Amino acid sequence: MSFADCWGGFDMGWQPIESAPKDGTEILGANISSGAIYTVMWLDEGESIGWWDIASWDDYGRATLFSPTHWMQLPNPPVQS
């Protein structure tokens, strides 16, 4: 099943996670099984290897590890008109 099929045919340019940048770039990550979407980044430092949910970072440097199946670039922020 494709990601678009999971979301009722709505495809916004999601790509397989294998093609995502692993250079610390923040991206949208989605898991097709759970339907969850988070802003994530790849970390490969010591024991912190994997995709981490940016919003879950706490004051102690801890975050939630996430297992996305698909990704897309973050959209541009809105501009004032």
C-alpha cells in the first residue's frame, strides 16, 4: 500500500524514508501503519542513531525515537499579506 492510498489517495509528495536526508535537516516524517506525522531529524551521534521527534526534546536532551516510513520537506512558513 502506498502512503497516498493510506491517506485516501491524498498525495502531497511523500517519498520513501530511505531517500530522506541524513544531515540533520528537519523534515516531516510519517508512519504509514500508525498514521502519525512528526517533524523529525536524523541523528547519528553515539547511541542517538535514528529519526528523532523534534517537538519531544526536553531540558535534559532527551527525545522520542520515531520510525517513519515516508518523508517530505517542511512547507514554507506562511507570510503576512
